[in-house]
Amino acid sequence: MLAWTLSGASVDGIDIHWTSAGKGGKTVILVHGWTGDESAWSAQVPALVAAKYRVITLDLPGHGKSGSPKDGKFSMDLFARAIEAVRAEARVHRAVLVGHSMGTPVIRQYARLYPKRTLALVFADGVVMKPENAATFATMSPRFIGPDGPKNHEQFVRAMCVVTPDEMRAAILRVSMATPEATVYGAMAALGDPKIWKGDVIDIPVLGIYADKSKLADQEIMHTAFPKLEYVEIPGTDHFLMMEKPAEFNRILLDFLHKHS
């Protein structure tokens, strides 16, 4: 049986929900994507704990059980600082960070702001793009507010789950559609900030675990920005690959962790 600890941290007066499992000497922090929550990692936590890792999951600001910024402003900096608040509260010295989808630019920003706390990064079908392409997100974000917002939101999520089993897709949609409109819009708009897509080099071990024929990552940029990158795709998967094929995802992740943590 897993030993769970539910705790709270805060950033800018926002309460951040997080959970710790396991008592290993090495820590992995799992960061969900746009309009998700910590439940996205339910198939990874037991495997990591069994491998003697301490595992921390959290709900980013505006998501799940965490609070939202009063001014409604979201940014990758805010999300990264939320992770840091959790790390400090959990008394973790250094960690490997795993980010799904939007969680990838979040942990990339964390590594920029807190390099001494970052041991390695893992991108789970995460967004990596050139700065000039970031405007796509800013242009798209207004579609998720107003009368047509929920319909556009649902269509967007469904498009990421084409091969996902029906029951799993329904669970993903329940979490996503429960996210407040301000977060749906604000988090998407935050992805459109060209400053977070600058071409700086992060010279630590990075693993990219991507969906079958994924188009979310610009591999030219990835290999330049992350010179220690390892990249793999899992056949027969869609965007939520860690849920769709957890055994294969966990094997790839654990192989990387054993080498770099």
C-alpha cells in the first residue's frame, strides 16, 4: 500500500495542492498539462514508489484543488514558482521533473529559474517550439471564453485523444471541462509568451517521451536547446500516452531515472 501525504504550499497567496508518496532518497516531481490535475499520473506514482523514489504530484495554480490568482493572470513563471513552493515545503534538495504537455514549458522554465534544484527533465509529449510560432497559442486562447468556449474547449481536448480508449477519454474530459474558464484561457495565453521559447541551452539530462508521430516538438530546436537529449516515441499512443500505455511509459522513465538520478 502506498503511503500518501497531502499537503499545502502557497505562491503569491495562492494555495497549492500537492501530494507526496513514497520515502525514497531520490525525488521525482510530476507536473500535469493544460486543464489537467495530479490525477494524470495515477499510473506512474505506484511504479515510481515501488522503485524506491519519493514522488510528488501537484495541481498547478487554477487547476484541480489549487487556488487561482486573484488578478486572473497566468504565466509559466507563476507555474514554475508554484513548483518551487512545493519543493521547499516538501524539503526536497534536488529533483527530476516530469512535465506533460504544457507541463513541459513549465518545467523548462523551472530549470531556468532554479537550476540548482533541477537534476534532470522529462518531457511527456510536451510542447517545444520556436519563438515565432508561439503566437499560435495567444491567437487561439480567446476561443475558450464566452458562449462557445466550452464547445471549443471540448473539441480541442477530443482532438488530442483520438486513439485514447473511450472510458479514459471520458475521464480526461471530466477533469479538463471542470477547469475554470479563466484558467482555460489564461494558461493557453501564457503559452503564447515568446519569451519562454527563447533558444537558451539547458545542459542537463533530458528525456523526451512522445506520442506516436507527435507534432508537438520541434526536434531541431530540442537537440539544440537540450544537448543531452534522449528522445523516444511510443507506438500506438496519442497525447495522453502515460495513461494509454503506462507500462511502456514507466519502463522508459525508470530506465532514464536509474541513469540520471
